[in-house]
Amino acid sequence: MKPLISFTLLFSLAVMGQKFHTDFKYNDSLNNGIRIQNSYPKGGQKYTDPYSEKEYVYVIFWTRISNETASNLKLEIHFPHDSFTIPSSLNTIFNLFLPKEKMAIEKDVLFNYGLDINSVLNENINKPSELTTIIPPKNSYLFYTVAISNKGVNGVVRTGFELEKRDLIYKINGYKIICGRIVTKN
């Protein structure tokens, strides 16, 4: 019994010490030197749109994209304004947002990763969401993503960015949304 307890304790400590839900380091010819790390969620609380008085459930994530190359990388993300459903939660309607506030690694321990969710959603609830930036060589860019839904999902919400060739994909519980690109700029 003691070995099982020891294994469980060590496994729990190892999982608790992980900052990222996913960590992709690309070494293929198209994306060599790009790394994408996606956080676990925070939130799961309610937000009420002050204009329509509709109630939503929100979840906040953050992503770090690292440029380990010798060239600039141009990051472009465009989330559709339209709501969508995912196969694992057909009665749940989602929208995605990219807050303009920059994430800082120090905010990882803060409630909602330090994001003022009411301000962000009050300003952006009915607007398309996009992000365009240049990531210089040997630098990283950290940013938030907020998912809202008309109701919570059964189980957990896991999301994250990853690359398929030059296309940037956002997955939400396995459902893929093509949402942008990362390209090398000289």
C-alpha cells in the first residue's frame, strides 16, 4: 500500500507543478523554432451582459508563443463573431474573445489571471476579436483568450492554439477552428 500512496503523491505533485495544459515545440521545416504553450482554465463563473442582460459562463486561458528563430514572426488571429457549438456539448453556444490586455507570467497566480473580465466583455461582447503582432527573434508573446457560453459544459473545458502547417488552429474540447497564421517575416 505504501508504494501506491507514494506514487499517487509524487504523481499529484508533478501534475500540480505543471503550468501548461499543452506545450508544442515545432521542429518541422515550416515551423522550426516556434513553441506554443497553452494554460489551464480559470473562471467558470457567471458574467451578465449589461446591455442585453443575458447571462453567460466564462473561462479564461492564456497562451505563450515563443519565437526561437533568427527572424521576426508575424502572428495573426481572427476569431469569428458568430457563435458556435461543439460536438461534445451540442446545447452549449460559445463565443471567443482576444482581450487587448497583455498577459504577464507573474499574473498566472492571480484570480482570473489578473484579467478584469467585466471590463473586457463589456467592451467587446458584440465585436469581432482579432490580434496581429510581430514577435521578434528569441522573444515570446503572451496573451489571453476568453471563452463564453450560454451555460457551462459537463466536465472541463480545455482549449489551446496549435499549428497545422502555417494555419493556426484553436481547439476547444477537441473541436478545431482555423483562426489565423504564424509566418516568418524577414
